[in-house]
Amino acid sequence: MPEFDQLALIGMAVRLALHIRGLSPIPYEVVKLVGYHYLDISLHAARRVVELLAEIEFVKLGTEGKTIKTVLPNVPYYEELYEQLGGYAVGVGLNEAEQLSVELLQRLSLSPQKLDSLRSKIGVDKRLFDRSISVGQEGAYLRLVRARGRDVLLTPTYFSQNPDLFADAVAGGGADQIQKVLTAIRSAQGFPLALVEKTKRIGSTELSEEEVRLAIRLAQDGIVRPPSLTTPHAGENFFLFTPTPSGAALAPTKRDIYERAMAIVSAVRQGQFLPQKYAIREPGAIIYTLRTELKLRRATTEAAQQYKNLVHLRIAVLADAGSGFKQLHIIDTEENREALDIAYRLVNAGFVKGIEVDEDARKAIQQDQSFIESLVASGKLQKTRKVALSEGQQQQLDLIFLK
């Protein structure tokens, strides 16, 4: 679709930049293969992508004549990365169709919208609007859902969980209410649902009766899928989070880590808002201590109940300090450290950057070309056919994997 070429190119450049940041020089052929296999960067677009990154000085290219041999990353961190790529987009000038696609995604990242209301708000030519919606549906980054006789537009990137229920809520109450409730949750990730019902607020945001009912429905219908924690003194409580990202916004290797992060935040919010005796005053400071010291500094009598989900998820263990006191110790793994980083950002910023990075892709891009070629070939083989094994061969394989 030529009218979206520039936007697609910038999107591919973002994906590649995020995955090569901080790496040593990479053979260009490896960049091409990993980009194709993991990052949805077509082979014929790879050269344009790395040349774009070279133009904004995110990489240096090692060349022999006109042939690119190596790619040396010099990619900045997130804020500067997006700022510079945004500046590049402004400089080259996105066409009207591309600008409209960006605006649609910006609006839909906050809340699904009624199609007719969205068209009126944006106020562009109907043919251009319809074309952008059609392209978005073909590209799977927009989805049109029919609810209560109305067409509702959403982006699966942010609203993949039960999109029909989101559409029904928007059709019934309007996008503004959904946006207000989700913005409130974003500012107080992990807020207990019981307190929403009791105080009619989420964090510092006051809610109307209708908005309270909406928040309850978001949780009960499984749209936001809140973690839960049961304690003897407070019973079962659910903790509200904004919808878990999906697709390009959340790499497959990050989903389990993101869910661990939500469990960590929920446990800390339990101690903040629903303590048995002593409330946590600074949830961010508690998670910061866990990040840096991999344990809490003192044992408490509430730890056993408050942090039991973290034990079940193998995020932590509870060390017995005697007389009913337990001290939380994080199990030191790369995944748990990353979950703590995400939890800290959820509490302090309300959103997370970096969860779109696929660690499998980063590992692959540090291998040699023959390894990547065999990986790609293996992937193609798995997609095209399954090899039947005899009973004896299967038993031999089972023995190998069980050793």
C-alpha cells in the first residue's frame, strides 16, 4: 500500500532499533534474517530500514562499495529514541493518510470509540477515513465491532481482551466514560476494586455511580482481568490494571513477566490499602528495595498472607524469622528482576516501556548467520509439515529429553 510506505518504514525502524540497542557490531545478513524471522521486516525493506537508522545516527554502517557488511548500533534510550524518530517523521513529512492513521491509533489507545462519533471528531474526508479504517483492519491494528446497533472501533494492541465487551460498554455509555475510568486506573495501577465500590474513587479520581458500575463491570466481565488476593482479615480482593497490551506492544517472551509484575504490584497495594495492621506508605519505595536488595529489610507478621501469591508464582520465598514473622526474599532470576522493573514503572508511571522487545530476537541477533539460517529453516519446516516418528523413535526421543 504505497500511501502508507513511509509510516511502515518508520515502524520497522522502531522495531529494529529497540532490539539492537546496546549490542556489538552485527553482520548485516544476520540483521536481515532476524528482522524477517522475528520482527516482520521484509527482506527487500531491510536495507531501507538500516539506512534510515544510519541517517538519524542510530547505527553506523560498515560497507564495501555499495554492499552493507555490518551494522554498529548506537541507539539511545526510549524517550530520545521516540523523540528522534518522531522528528524524522516530521522532517520527511507523513502524507495525509499516514497522519490520519497515527491520530486514529493515538485516540484508540486511550479508549475504543463509536465509529460515527470518531469520524465527526476528526473531521476528515469520508473516503480517506474509510480507506484508513479498511487498511487498519487488513493490517490487524484496527478492529470494527458491532454492539447495540452501533459500530465501535478499537485497536487490538490495547484492547485485545474481550473486545466485544469493550465495544458494548462504549456503545452503552460512551467512550468518554471508558477513557476516564481507564485513565484513573492508569494513574493508580493495582487499585483494589473493593475500595472503588466503597469510596467511589480510583486513586485521586472521583467517579460517578455510573462510572463505578463501569469499573466493576470491567473487572467482573474479565475485560481487565484483575489479579486477586485472599487474606483472612480482608477476604478476597481484586486489583485493577489497565488492559494487558498485546501484539506488537507486548513481545511473547514478556507476557509471563508482565503478569508477574502485576502480582507484585497487587501484593504491595494489598499492604498499602488493605493492611491487617500496618499500612505501606510508599509502595514505590517497597518495590525499589526489592529491585535493589532482592528482599525486604525487615520481617513482618503480615508478609505470609500479603505475599503468598509471589511464592506460588516462584517470584519469592518467605524466610521464617520466628514468632509468626516472615521476611520476603526474591528468587534471583532474570525474569523476576525484569518483573520488578516493570512493577516499579507501573506504580510510578502507570505504563511500561520496553515490553515490546522480544528477548528471543535479541538473542538470535547475537548469533552467527549459519545459526539464524538453520533457525529460519527449522521454523519453515515446522510450519509446512510434521514428520511422523515410529513408536521406537518417539521413545528414544522421550528418553533423550527426560535425561
